[in-house]
Amino acid sequence: MVNFGKTLEDAMGKSRYPSSAYLDYGGLKRMIYALEVRHLREPVDENAMSLSVRPATNAAAMPDDEETSDDEIDRSQRGAPETTHEHFLVFLEKELKKMDRFTHEEVSKIRKSLNELENLGGDADRCAEVEGAFLEIEQYVNLNVTAVRKLLKKHDKVLPTLPPIKAFYLARMHDMRWVRNDYSDVVVRLSRLYNAVSNGNDDEDQDAPARRRQYDDASFVRTTSKFWVKPDDLSAVKLAISKHLPVFLQPGMSPSTEKSKKDSQLVNSVYLDSSTLELYHQRLEKSPGACALRLRWYGTGEPTLVFVERKTHHDAWTGEESVKERFAVAPDQVPKLLAGRFDVDAHLREKQKKKQGEDATLLQQRERRLVTEVLQLISTKRLVPTVRSQCTRCAFQLEHTNAVRASVDTNLCLISELTSSGRWYRDPNLNIPSKDITRFPFAVLEIKLALGDSDELPNWVRDLVSSKALIPCHKFSKFIHGCAVLLPDEIQAAPYWIDDPSLRASIVASGPTSASILKDSAPPLAAAMASQAQQKEAHDGDLEVAAAAGSTTTKTAAVSGGGRRFDRFFSWDLGPTDDDAGALLGRRALEKTTTKCCPSDLFASEFLAYDDVDDFYAAHQDDDDDDDVSGAMQKLFPLQKIEPKLFLAAERTFIHWLHAAVVLASIGSAIFAKATKHRHTRASVYAAALCLAACALVLYAMTVLRWRQLRIQKRLPTEWGDPIGPLVLGGLTIALLASVWVVEVINFALSTS
């Protein structure tokens, strides 16, 4: 296996940057192992210090250097026997500053190139060059951040007697500008240049003012697809979208201001729900007419304008489409809205002052209906602020149409709003306990389409969706995820993505107590190695709770009391974790047999070849932690989603096969009775063949039913259908009937001749 040092060398060889710009991983690693052989005794807090005593010796009874000068710290022969811990720390600091300085210089060059392009009016080829340079410097940063993480981890592992430095230097690194700074202005400026190029460099489009805002922003009818994006793929995804959709800046943000140079805006959304989380369960089940109600505002600091938004779900087969409706209120009116004392007439009179005409009248009628229904919903279901989502949103959209929109939410965190402070959202000046906040490890990309019947999906959207940079997550919801993680005692069902191994660290960090952790914890696929009886018992428990909740899109389990019982819904081990532990299930050997979204049968066959799950993990264990280059990002390993209707569908398919067998057996019995009466030998043979075929069909149906149920119970990431069996049976049936027809034709021809 290739270790990380070799991977770093290969990357440096392919990069146009000089090798000296990268972290001296090999030199620092040699210094760590040089310090390892000294075997100094571990300092003890209660030991008194004396300046008149020589330092402790190493295992060879050799004393430490009596004094350390600045010249010795800066010596070029790193890793020599006289290396001290101080040498290592000083050299590490110099490397961090070197990478910080190099990154800043490269970004300055990129911004200079953008200035030249903006003066020229844009050039497609040069824009592509700048884009490539930006992605290359980002790759440089990611590679070096991973190298520093691995080096610090190795330091604390190899030198356990010395004070751990990983936490301190990680914080130090993330405070430096090469990691901390926001360079999203490059994305905004490139987006404008691409837009100028696509419009034929016509900066003064005469029709632009007339084309702007030719759509209703108070009501949205659209289809939405959601994806997870890993941080290291985020810039590439943003730039791919910006070639076709410009970065959409909120109204009021002037392009000339410094603030507008950033591509993202802070978005807060407070979701309302009842004490029983009725809206949560309805949205989770996708019940017809299920609503989500939230209070949203944009920007940092206290809100100045709050949008009350209602999202209503409708099944596509009914002919209705899901819709989002909203109206704006002042922040001081929100408590009145929640208390049911909101003055609808005064609100509409204020709106009427700003808009006049027939369109304004229609809008007022629609808004009156919406406000009245929202007030009724809050009052009847006793909705209160429950969960808040906070993220920085980068939106992509043409100013004159919302036919194709895209948004990327980064730094997503979910916050519990069930507090006794009397506010409808938390006081931003107070710290949030870890148990009341969870940080989502991925960015969330939403592609929203409002196309007409004659409109076709743009090709660039197809290419983006089919790329490996996007991880599809069907019907992902921030509201549902926040309730499932922060309020595990109140929920009766959890979404299917909640036990994905890549989310483990973020969920554990939200503060589950020891009472919440699985006592008999196991890796995510350990359930597949359990006994058949245990699987059946777990399956029965799942169906009971699912039937009670009416859930068709969730993975459920029996409700247990006491503490924050995460183990009701999470199938993975909630034990100690490390922030750069790599894939939970995986190592790269596992990745070779699976894909992100469509796992193959190859993995299942390999997995089932082992008698015990520990043997499986041992066979794929990577002994050298340097071989895992994933850094802090865990690999996704999607488990199949279990729905109660899957078992019913399997049984329904079994019944259909039995029906076909009964038909064949009935025909065969009738023919056999008729043939016996008239002593027709050939007819008796045909009848017997049909009866045997019916018996074979029953055996096949029973075998497939059992095979499919086991795969569903184990949640194996493989094919649950049987695409070959029906073809074989159909072919045999056709061959049997054809042979009967041929024999009869031959006999008829012989008899007539």
C-alpha cells in the first residue's frame, strides 16, 4: 500500500508549484522518530523543579543537551540525534507560515488576473485558466491541511510522554489566513465574467431591466433535487454552476459594495412544530398536505425582516404540485403571530400602501388567505419554535427567471429552540450547549426546476448531476435532520439517512450521554452477521413501530425510555471517534467494490463470504494510518433504505407467482382429466408437464421470497430484485408451449398424409 508520504510526493510531482512550497512532511516525520528514541521520563506534576540538577537521561544514560541556542534550532540537519522537541515545534511553525504566505501570494495573482479580465470584458479561455488556478491552489491547501493533521496525529501517537499538540496546532492552523480566509469573491467575479461572455460581452443589455423580476417571488411551484457535496469538491461544483447561472445577490446588495463580493449570505430559519412533533412526522411520512412552517431571515445580527414561509407537500400522482408560499412581517410582529394576536387587516393595509392596481388586489386576497391559514395552523396545532437551521447560502439564478435555480448551503448547523428564555429564537449573545447544536459535515446543493411542459432539462444540469462530485440524498430535509438528532426522545421515526456512517462524528458531537450510547454497539454492517432469529425479531419490531407511525420512508425501531436514546435509530457504533479516522467501514479496499450511489453485488458477495463481521473488517484493515488520505472527511457508505411496504411488496410478488402457478396447474389438471377419459397419451404428457411446471414455479417463488426477505432485513447494499429468474421461467414456458405446438403440427401433417 502507498503511504501518505508517497501520495504527497506524487502530488508535488504533478503540480506546477515548487516542492519547497509544500509542507516538509518527510523532514518533520524524521524529527518525530528521532525524538522517539530519546525515551525521556514522563514529567510528573507533583515533582519539584530544581535548576541545579541535570536533566533526565535517555535509555542509554546519555544526558540531554545542556543548552539550546537559536542557531541550533535553525540547523539544516533535521532529524539528527541532537534534535529536541523545541526544534520540531519551531520548524513546524515556520512551515505553517510558509504555506500561509505562499497561498496568499497565489490568490493575489488570481485576483490580479481577474482585474485584467474585468477590464477587457471577459475571455472564455482566460477565465478557464483562472478557474484552474483557483482549483489548484485549493487542492494545494487541502493536501497540506491533511498532511498537517496526519503529522500532528503521528506526533501524539509516537510521543505519548510529551504534551499532546494536535488540538493546539489544529486551532492555530485554522486561525491562519490560508485556511480561515474566505476567497469566495473569486467565484462571484468569475460568475460575472462567464455571464458577460455568454451574453456576447453586452454589459449594457437594454432589455435587462424589463426582463428582471418577471416571476412571482411569493409563491413557488417547483421540483427540487438535493445532494450532499464534500468540502473538497465544493469549489469545483460552484464554478461548474457559475458557468451557466450567475451568482444571485439578494436585492439591496449593490454590486459595488465590498459585501457583495462574497458569494454567500447567512440564512436563519426557525421551524415551528407542536409538542408531539406532528409536523415533523407528517413531513417525514410525506403525508398528503403535510406542511412545514418556518420563520426565515437573511443576514447577520438581529433580523430586520422576517419571512413566514409555509411549504405544502402534494403527491405528484394526484396532479397537484408541492408549493412554497410566504409573506413578510416585521420582527416585532412575530411574537404576536405566534400568540394568535396578529392584526391581519393592519398588515394588509401596510401592504396596500406599497402596491396599487388590480394585481395588488389579487395579491392581497391571496396573502389574506395565506395569513389566515397560517394563524389557524399555529393556533390549532399549538406550534412553537422547535429547531433552527443556520447556514451560509450561495444562490445561482438568472435575474429575470426562476426556471432553473441552484443553491449551495455551507456551514450548516441545526440548533434546538426549545428554551425557556421567552424569545422566539435564541439570544445570539449566549453560548449554545453542545447537546443543543449539531453541525452537518457536508454542503447541501439544491437544484430547483420550474420548467414548463415543453421545456427540456438543460444538458449542463444532466452533466452536473451525473458527476461523482454530488451525492444524491432524496428528500433530505434540514428540519427533519435537526429534529431527529437534537430531539431523539420525542420522535417516533427517523429518516433513512440518519445512520449513515459519514454523519456519525457530527451526531456524536451533539452531546449524547453515556446512557444514550449503544451498550452492545457494532459496526453498521454487523447486523448483517446476526442470527436469523435476531433479524426477524428486529424486523417485527420495526414493522410495529412503522405501522403505528404510518411511516413509509423511515427506519424505525422500538421506543425505549431513559436518556437521549440515539440507539433506537442509529445502527452504527457511537463509541469514541477521531476527527480524521477516515471511513468507518472502509478503507480503500472497500471503496474498490462499492460506488457512492449504486453499490454492486460484488461487495455483497465479498461480505457474505466471511463467517464473522470481525473477519471481514480485519481483511480490509489498513495497518498504516498514513495510507488513508481522506483526512477529516469520512467516506460515504450508503445502506439501503428499509420501508415497511418493501416486505408487503415482496409478499405481493410471491402471491402473483402463486397465481400463475395455480393457473398452470388448473389447465394441466383439466387437460389430464379430459385425456384420461379419452385415453389420449400425448395430452396426458402435456398435462403432466404443466403440473410439474406449476410445482417448479411454486418452489421458485418460495426461494426468491426467502432470499429477498433476508436481503431486506440485512439492508445489504446490493440488488434486491431477481432480473434473471423471470427470463428463465418465461423462456422455459415458451419453449414448452412451442414444443407442444410443433409436435401437434407434425402429428397433424402425418395423419393427413
